[in-house]
Amino acid sequence: MEIIKTAIEGVVIIEPRLFKDDRGYFFESFSQREFAEKVRKIDFIQDNESKSGYGVLRGLHFQKPPYAQSKLVRVIKGSVLDVAVDIRKGSPT
């Protein structure tokens, strides 16, 4: 898993290693151990999936503690524009 840091502290891009052979491919989409080593320790509790058509805009999400959640976005076909906005007080971004 390759971790790519962004301009916003705490927002990262995860690129999994793809293992290809004549049957197709395999990849590990998430590893709690590796994520804790490379990013930070988290308790990954829930995994949801949605499918959107072209031009669909999904909602803006903001939760204050104790309801805060991290988001893991995966694109399996095509592309997506995922926008993160840092609204923390005193944030340089």
C-alpha cells in the first residue's frame, strides 16, 4: 500500500499494490496494521459501498466528535472527484 499525503493534514490517498497474473488481479484494499504503521492507528468499523451514475453529486459530510468518522473512498471503474475541505479552527489549509 502506498500512502500519498495531501496538503490537508490527515487526508491521504491510499494506492494498493496490484498483483496481476493470467487469471486477473488481486489487491488488498485495506490493512489496519499497515495503515497504523504508515498513517495512524484507527478503528475501522464500517464499510459501505454506493454506485453513482455519471454527473451524480453525493452529499457533504461533517461530523463533530463524538460522531466524527473517517471516510474511505474507493473507485473501481472510471474516475471520481473527491473534495476535502479543512474547516478546523486555526488550520493553515
